[in-house]
Amino acid sequence: MVSLPHQKNGLKWRKGHQTPVLSVAFSQDGGILISGSDDNTIKIWEVSTGSLLYTLQKERMWVNSISFSPDGRTLASTDDAFIRLRELRTGKVLLESCGLNTVTFSPDGRTLVAGSVNNTVKLWDVKTGKEIRTLKRHTKYVRSLSFSPDGRTLASGSDDNTIKLWDVSTGKMLATLEGHWHSVCFLVFHPNGQMLASGSCDKTIKLWDVNSHKGLATLQGHDCMVKSLAFCPAGGTLVSASEDKTIKVWQ
């Protein structure tokens, strides 16, 4: 377990959103925090002071997912199956597309990937905004995505209860991982890239060997769907969050 240093006086954050905040993300250097809300706005905050720097123009609907590019210059957001890619400094829209829900950047920040409601995974070149390719092997809604640390492999999880591994450079499907009996809600690679963890609506977490494509273990303990997973940087600890309102730590 990790404890945060005690601070007698926390940062005083001004109220900015009018309705519940659905997603937050830090910049790579920790200096900027972005928040997406049910009020259809994205707000940019300075972490050191808690000050609101600016608000991006209103989205079509609530903002349910936001992500920083690794270099901190670009922001991707999704709202009810609509995605926007923006320059953070100016707010300029670089890319817009509909029918998409979950989004992530490649580790080098050059590629943006999104899961689609029409069962596909789409990849774009961040610099040009042009679509690179569409991956078509899932049979239902694509709900989760994760890049391996080296950026060579992409994992996608779907409402078809499967996980697919892809070669990013060619778009070739490498394997289908089967074991969950309900939707795959979240995916995360181990820091060494050799293991993948998946969280599901079936309330379980599964660990997979990326090279052999075999299941390593099933972790049980949550009473509702597993919504989020994270490995500690050293890789020895996995943290899971669930709709059962608990966070569990696995070693």
C-alpha cells in the first residue's frame, strides 16, 4: 500500500462545472489537470494553484472520457460516441469523428486509437489527422483499449466478451483471448509488456500471457463490474476499481 504525504492545507479548487465531473486526466509533467463534465464542458486547471485556466467550447453532450497525448500538447475527448482531437494550447479542433467511445494515445503520441460502436477499432495519425486503418474482427461494441509499453501491440476488449491483440504496424490480428463471459470493460498491460490484465462486467479480473496468449489467473472479489485497472510502475501490484464502490489491491 502507498500513503500520500499528509498536507494540513489542501489546494483550494474553485468550483467550475455545474454538474457532476465524469473524467479527469493529468498532463505528463503533472502541472495541468483537465476535467470533463455532465455540463458538456472541458476545463483546464493549473495544479499548483487550483486556478481555472480556461474552458473549451461546449461539447455536443456530456464528456465521458478525456486523454492527454504523452507530450501534453494534444487532448482527445469523447462524448456519447463522438470524438474530438484538439491542440491543448489553442483549443483548435484537429479531428472529429462520430460513432466512437473509448480513446487512447500510443506511447509515442503519434497514433490515436478509438473503439467504435460499429464493432471496429480506428487508428489515426495525430499529426495529420488522417485515418491510418480500421481493425475489423470484433462482433460487438468495442469498449476498451490498451497499448503495450513499447507501442507495438494493441489490445481491444469488446461486448463480444473477447480480447483481441493486434500488431500496430500492420493491423494484423495476433490472437483472440477468450475467458470472460461478459463484456470486457478495461484493459491494461503490465509495465514489462509480457502480461495483460482485463476487467469485466462478469465481476472478475483475468491475467494473460501476451506471448503464449494463455490465461494465467482469474482474480475474484468484486461484487459488480470491474471498471478500471492500474499496475504500479514496478509491476508488482495491481489495483482495481469496481461499481461495487470498492478499490482492491492485488499482489
